[in-house]
Amino acid sequence: MATSRWTAAPARTASPRRRGAVLERAILDAALDQLSTVGWNGLTMEGVAARAQTGKAAVYRRWPSKEELVADALRAGLPSLTDSPDLGSVRDDLLELCRRVREAMYSQPGFALRSVLYECDASQAERFQDVILGGVVEPTLHVLREVIHRGIERGEVRPEAANSYVFDTIPAMMMYRSKVCASEWSDQDVEEMIDQLMVPLLRRQPA
């Protein structure tokens, strides 16, 4: 039986239009993706919109500037470092903490943050100070303090080691080696830093 040329074609199912939190999440994820691949200097609002499969107006409506978009993307994407490891010894706790920090540094949000730190000029970097302090530095220092104070309570760590210079040592070393020496912090590197630097620095001296 012949089919009429006027027979209606099957209707196409339109993909649902993303709105609200779903669209915002897609845009933030796209910003992190752009930062980790093309860097701060290569990121554009147009590129983010294309990666998120939305219009440029949808991006600008929520974030009037590139800086505001990137700040929110970093806040939403950076992994949490709030839980301190408690494995029974200060050495094991510090090793586990360093591994967590390393994972955060080499995650997509970590690469995105590093592109901001390395490529922004001084005035631009100031706009991300709260994000960096609140999302990375302060949580890491808080966990370090908990680990060291727990070591003091167990009698492993000398009480006077609980000071800001000691707390800054691991973040400073990891940032320096990563940024200046391009170190990827292998397991051996982490263990050597803990065994050759941190344990001697913290160890309680025999009476």
C-alpha cells in the first residue's frame, strides 16, 4: 500500500532545557575544564559557554566578569580537606594528609587553581585571595594543627613544635617543589619529606 507523501514524520523529542542549578553547575564545570586545559589567559566567557553548551548571555547573566566566574568555579570544585587522618602515629597521619593534598593539587580543580596562581598578575590574584585562603590554605593548616596536637597528646611530638613556622612547612614545601621545581610529588618524595624533614622536626628529644 502506497504511503502518502503528506504523512507526518515522527516528531523529534527535544532535549530538556537546563535551568537554574543544573545550568549553573554545567557552566562552573566548563570553567574548570577550560582553566585546566587552556589556562587563565586562554579562558574566555565565550569558550566557557560553548563548553557548557549554552549561550554566552546565560553566562554573563550570572557572572558579569571572568574573575567572578572563576572564583565561584574554584569554590564549588575544590575538594574538601576538613577531615584529619587518625592512623595512630603522627608519621602515618602526615603521610596520609600529604597524599590527600597531592590528590587535590593534581585534580582538575587543582590544575585550575594553579593556572590562576601562575598566570594572574598581582592585581588579578588579589581577587582570588579569599578563595585560596578559605578553600586551600586554611583547611590544610587546620588539619595539620589537629595532627600535630594529637601527636603531642600521644607523646610523639615536642609541645613547642606547635607553631606557625612548623605548620607552614608542608604547604610551603609542596607549593615550592610543584611551582619552582615542577615536582609531581611521587610517593617516594612524600615519604622522604616526612621522614627526613617533618619527623626530625617534630620528634620529642629524649630526656
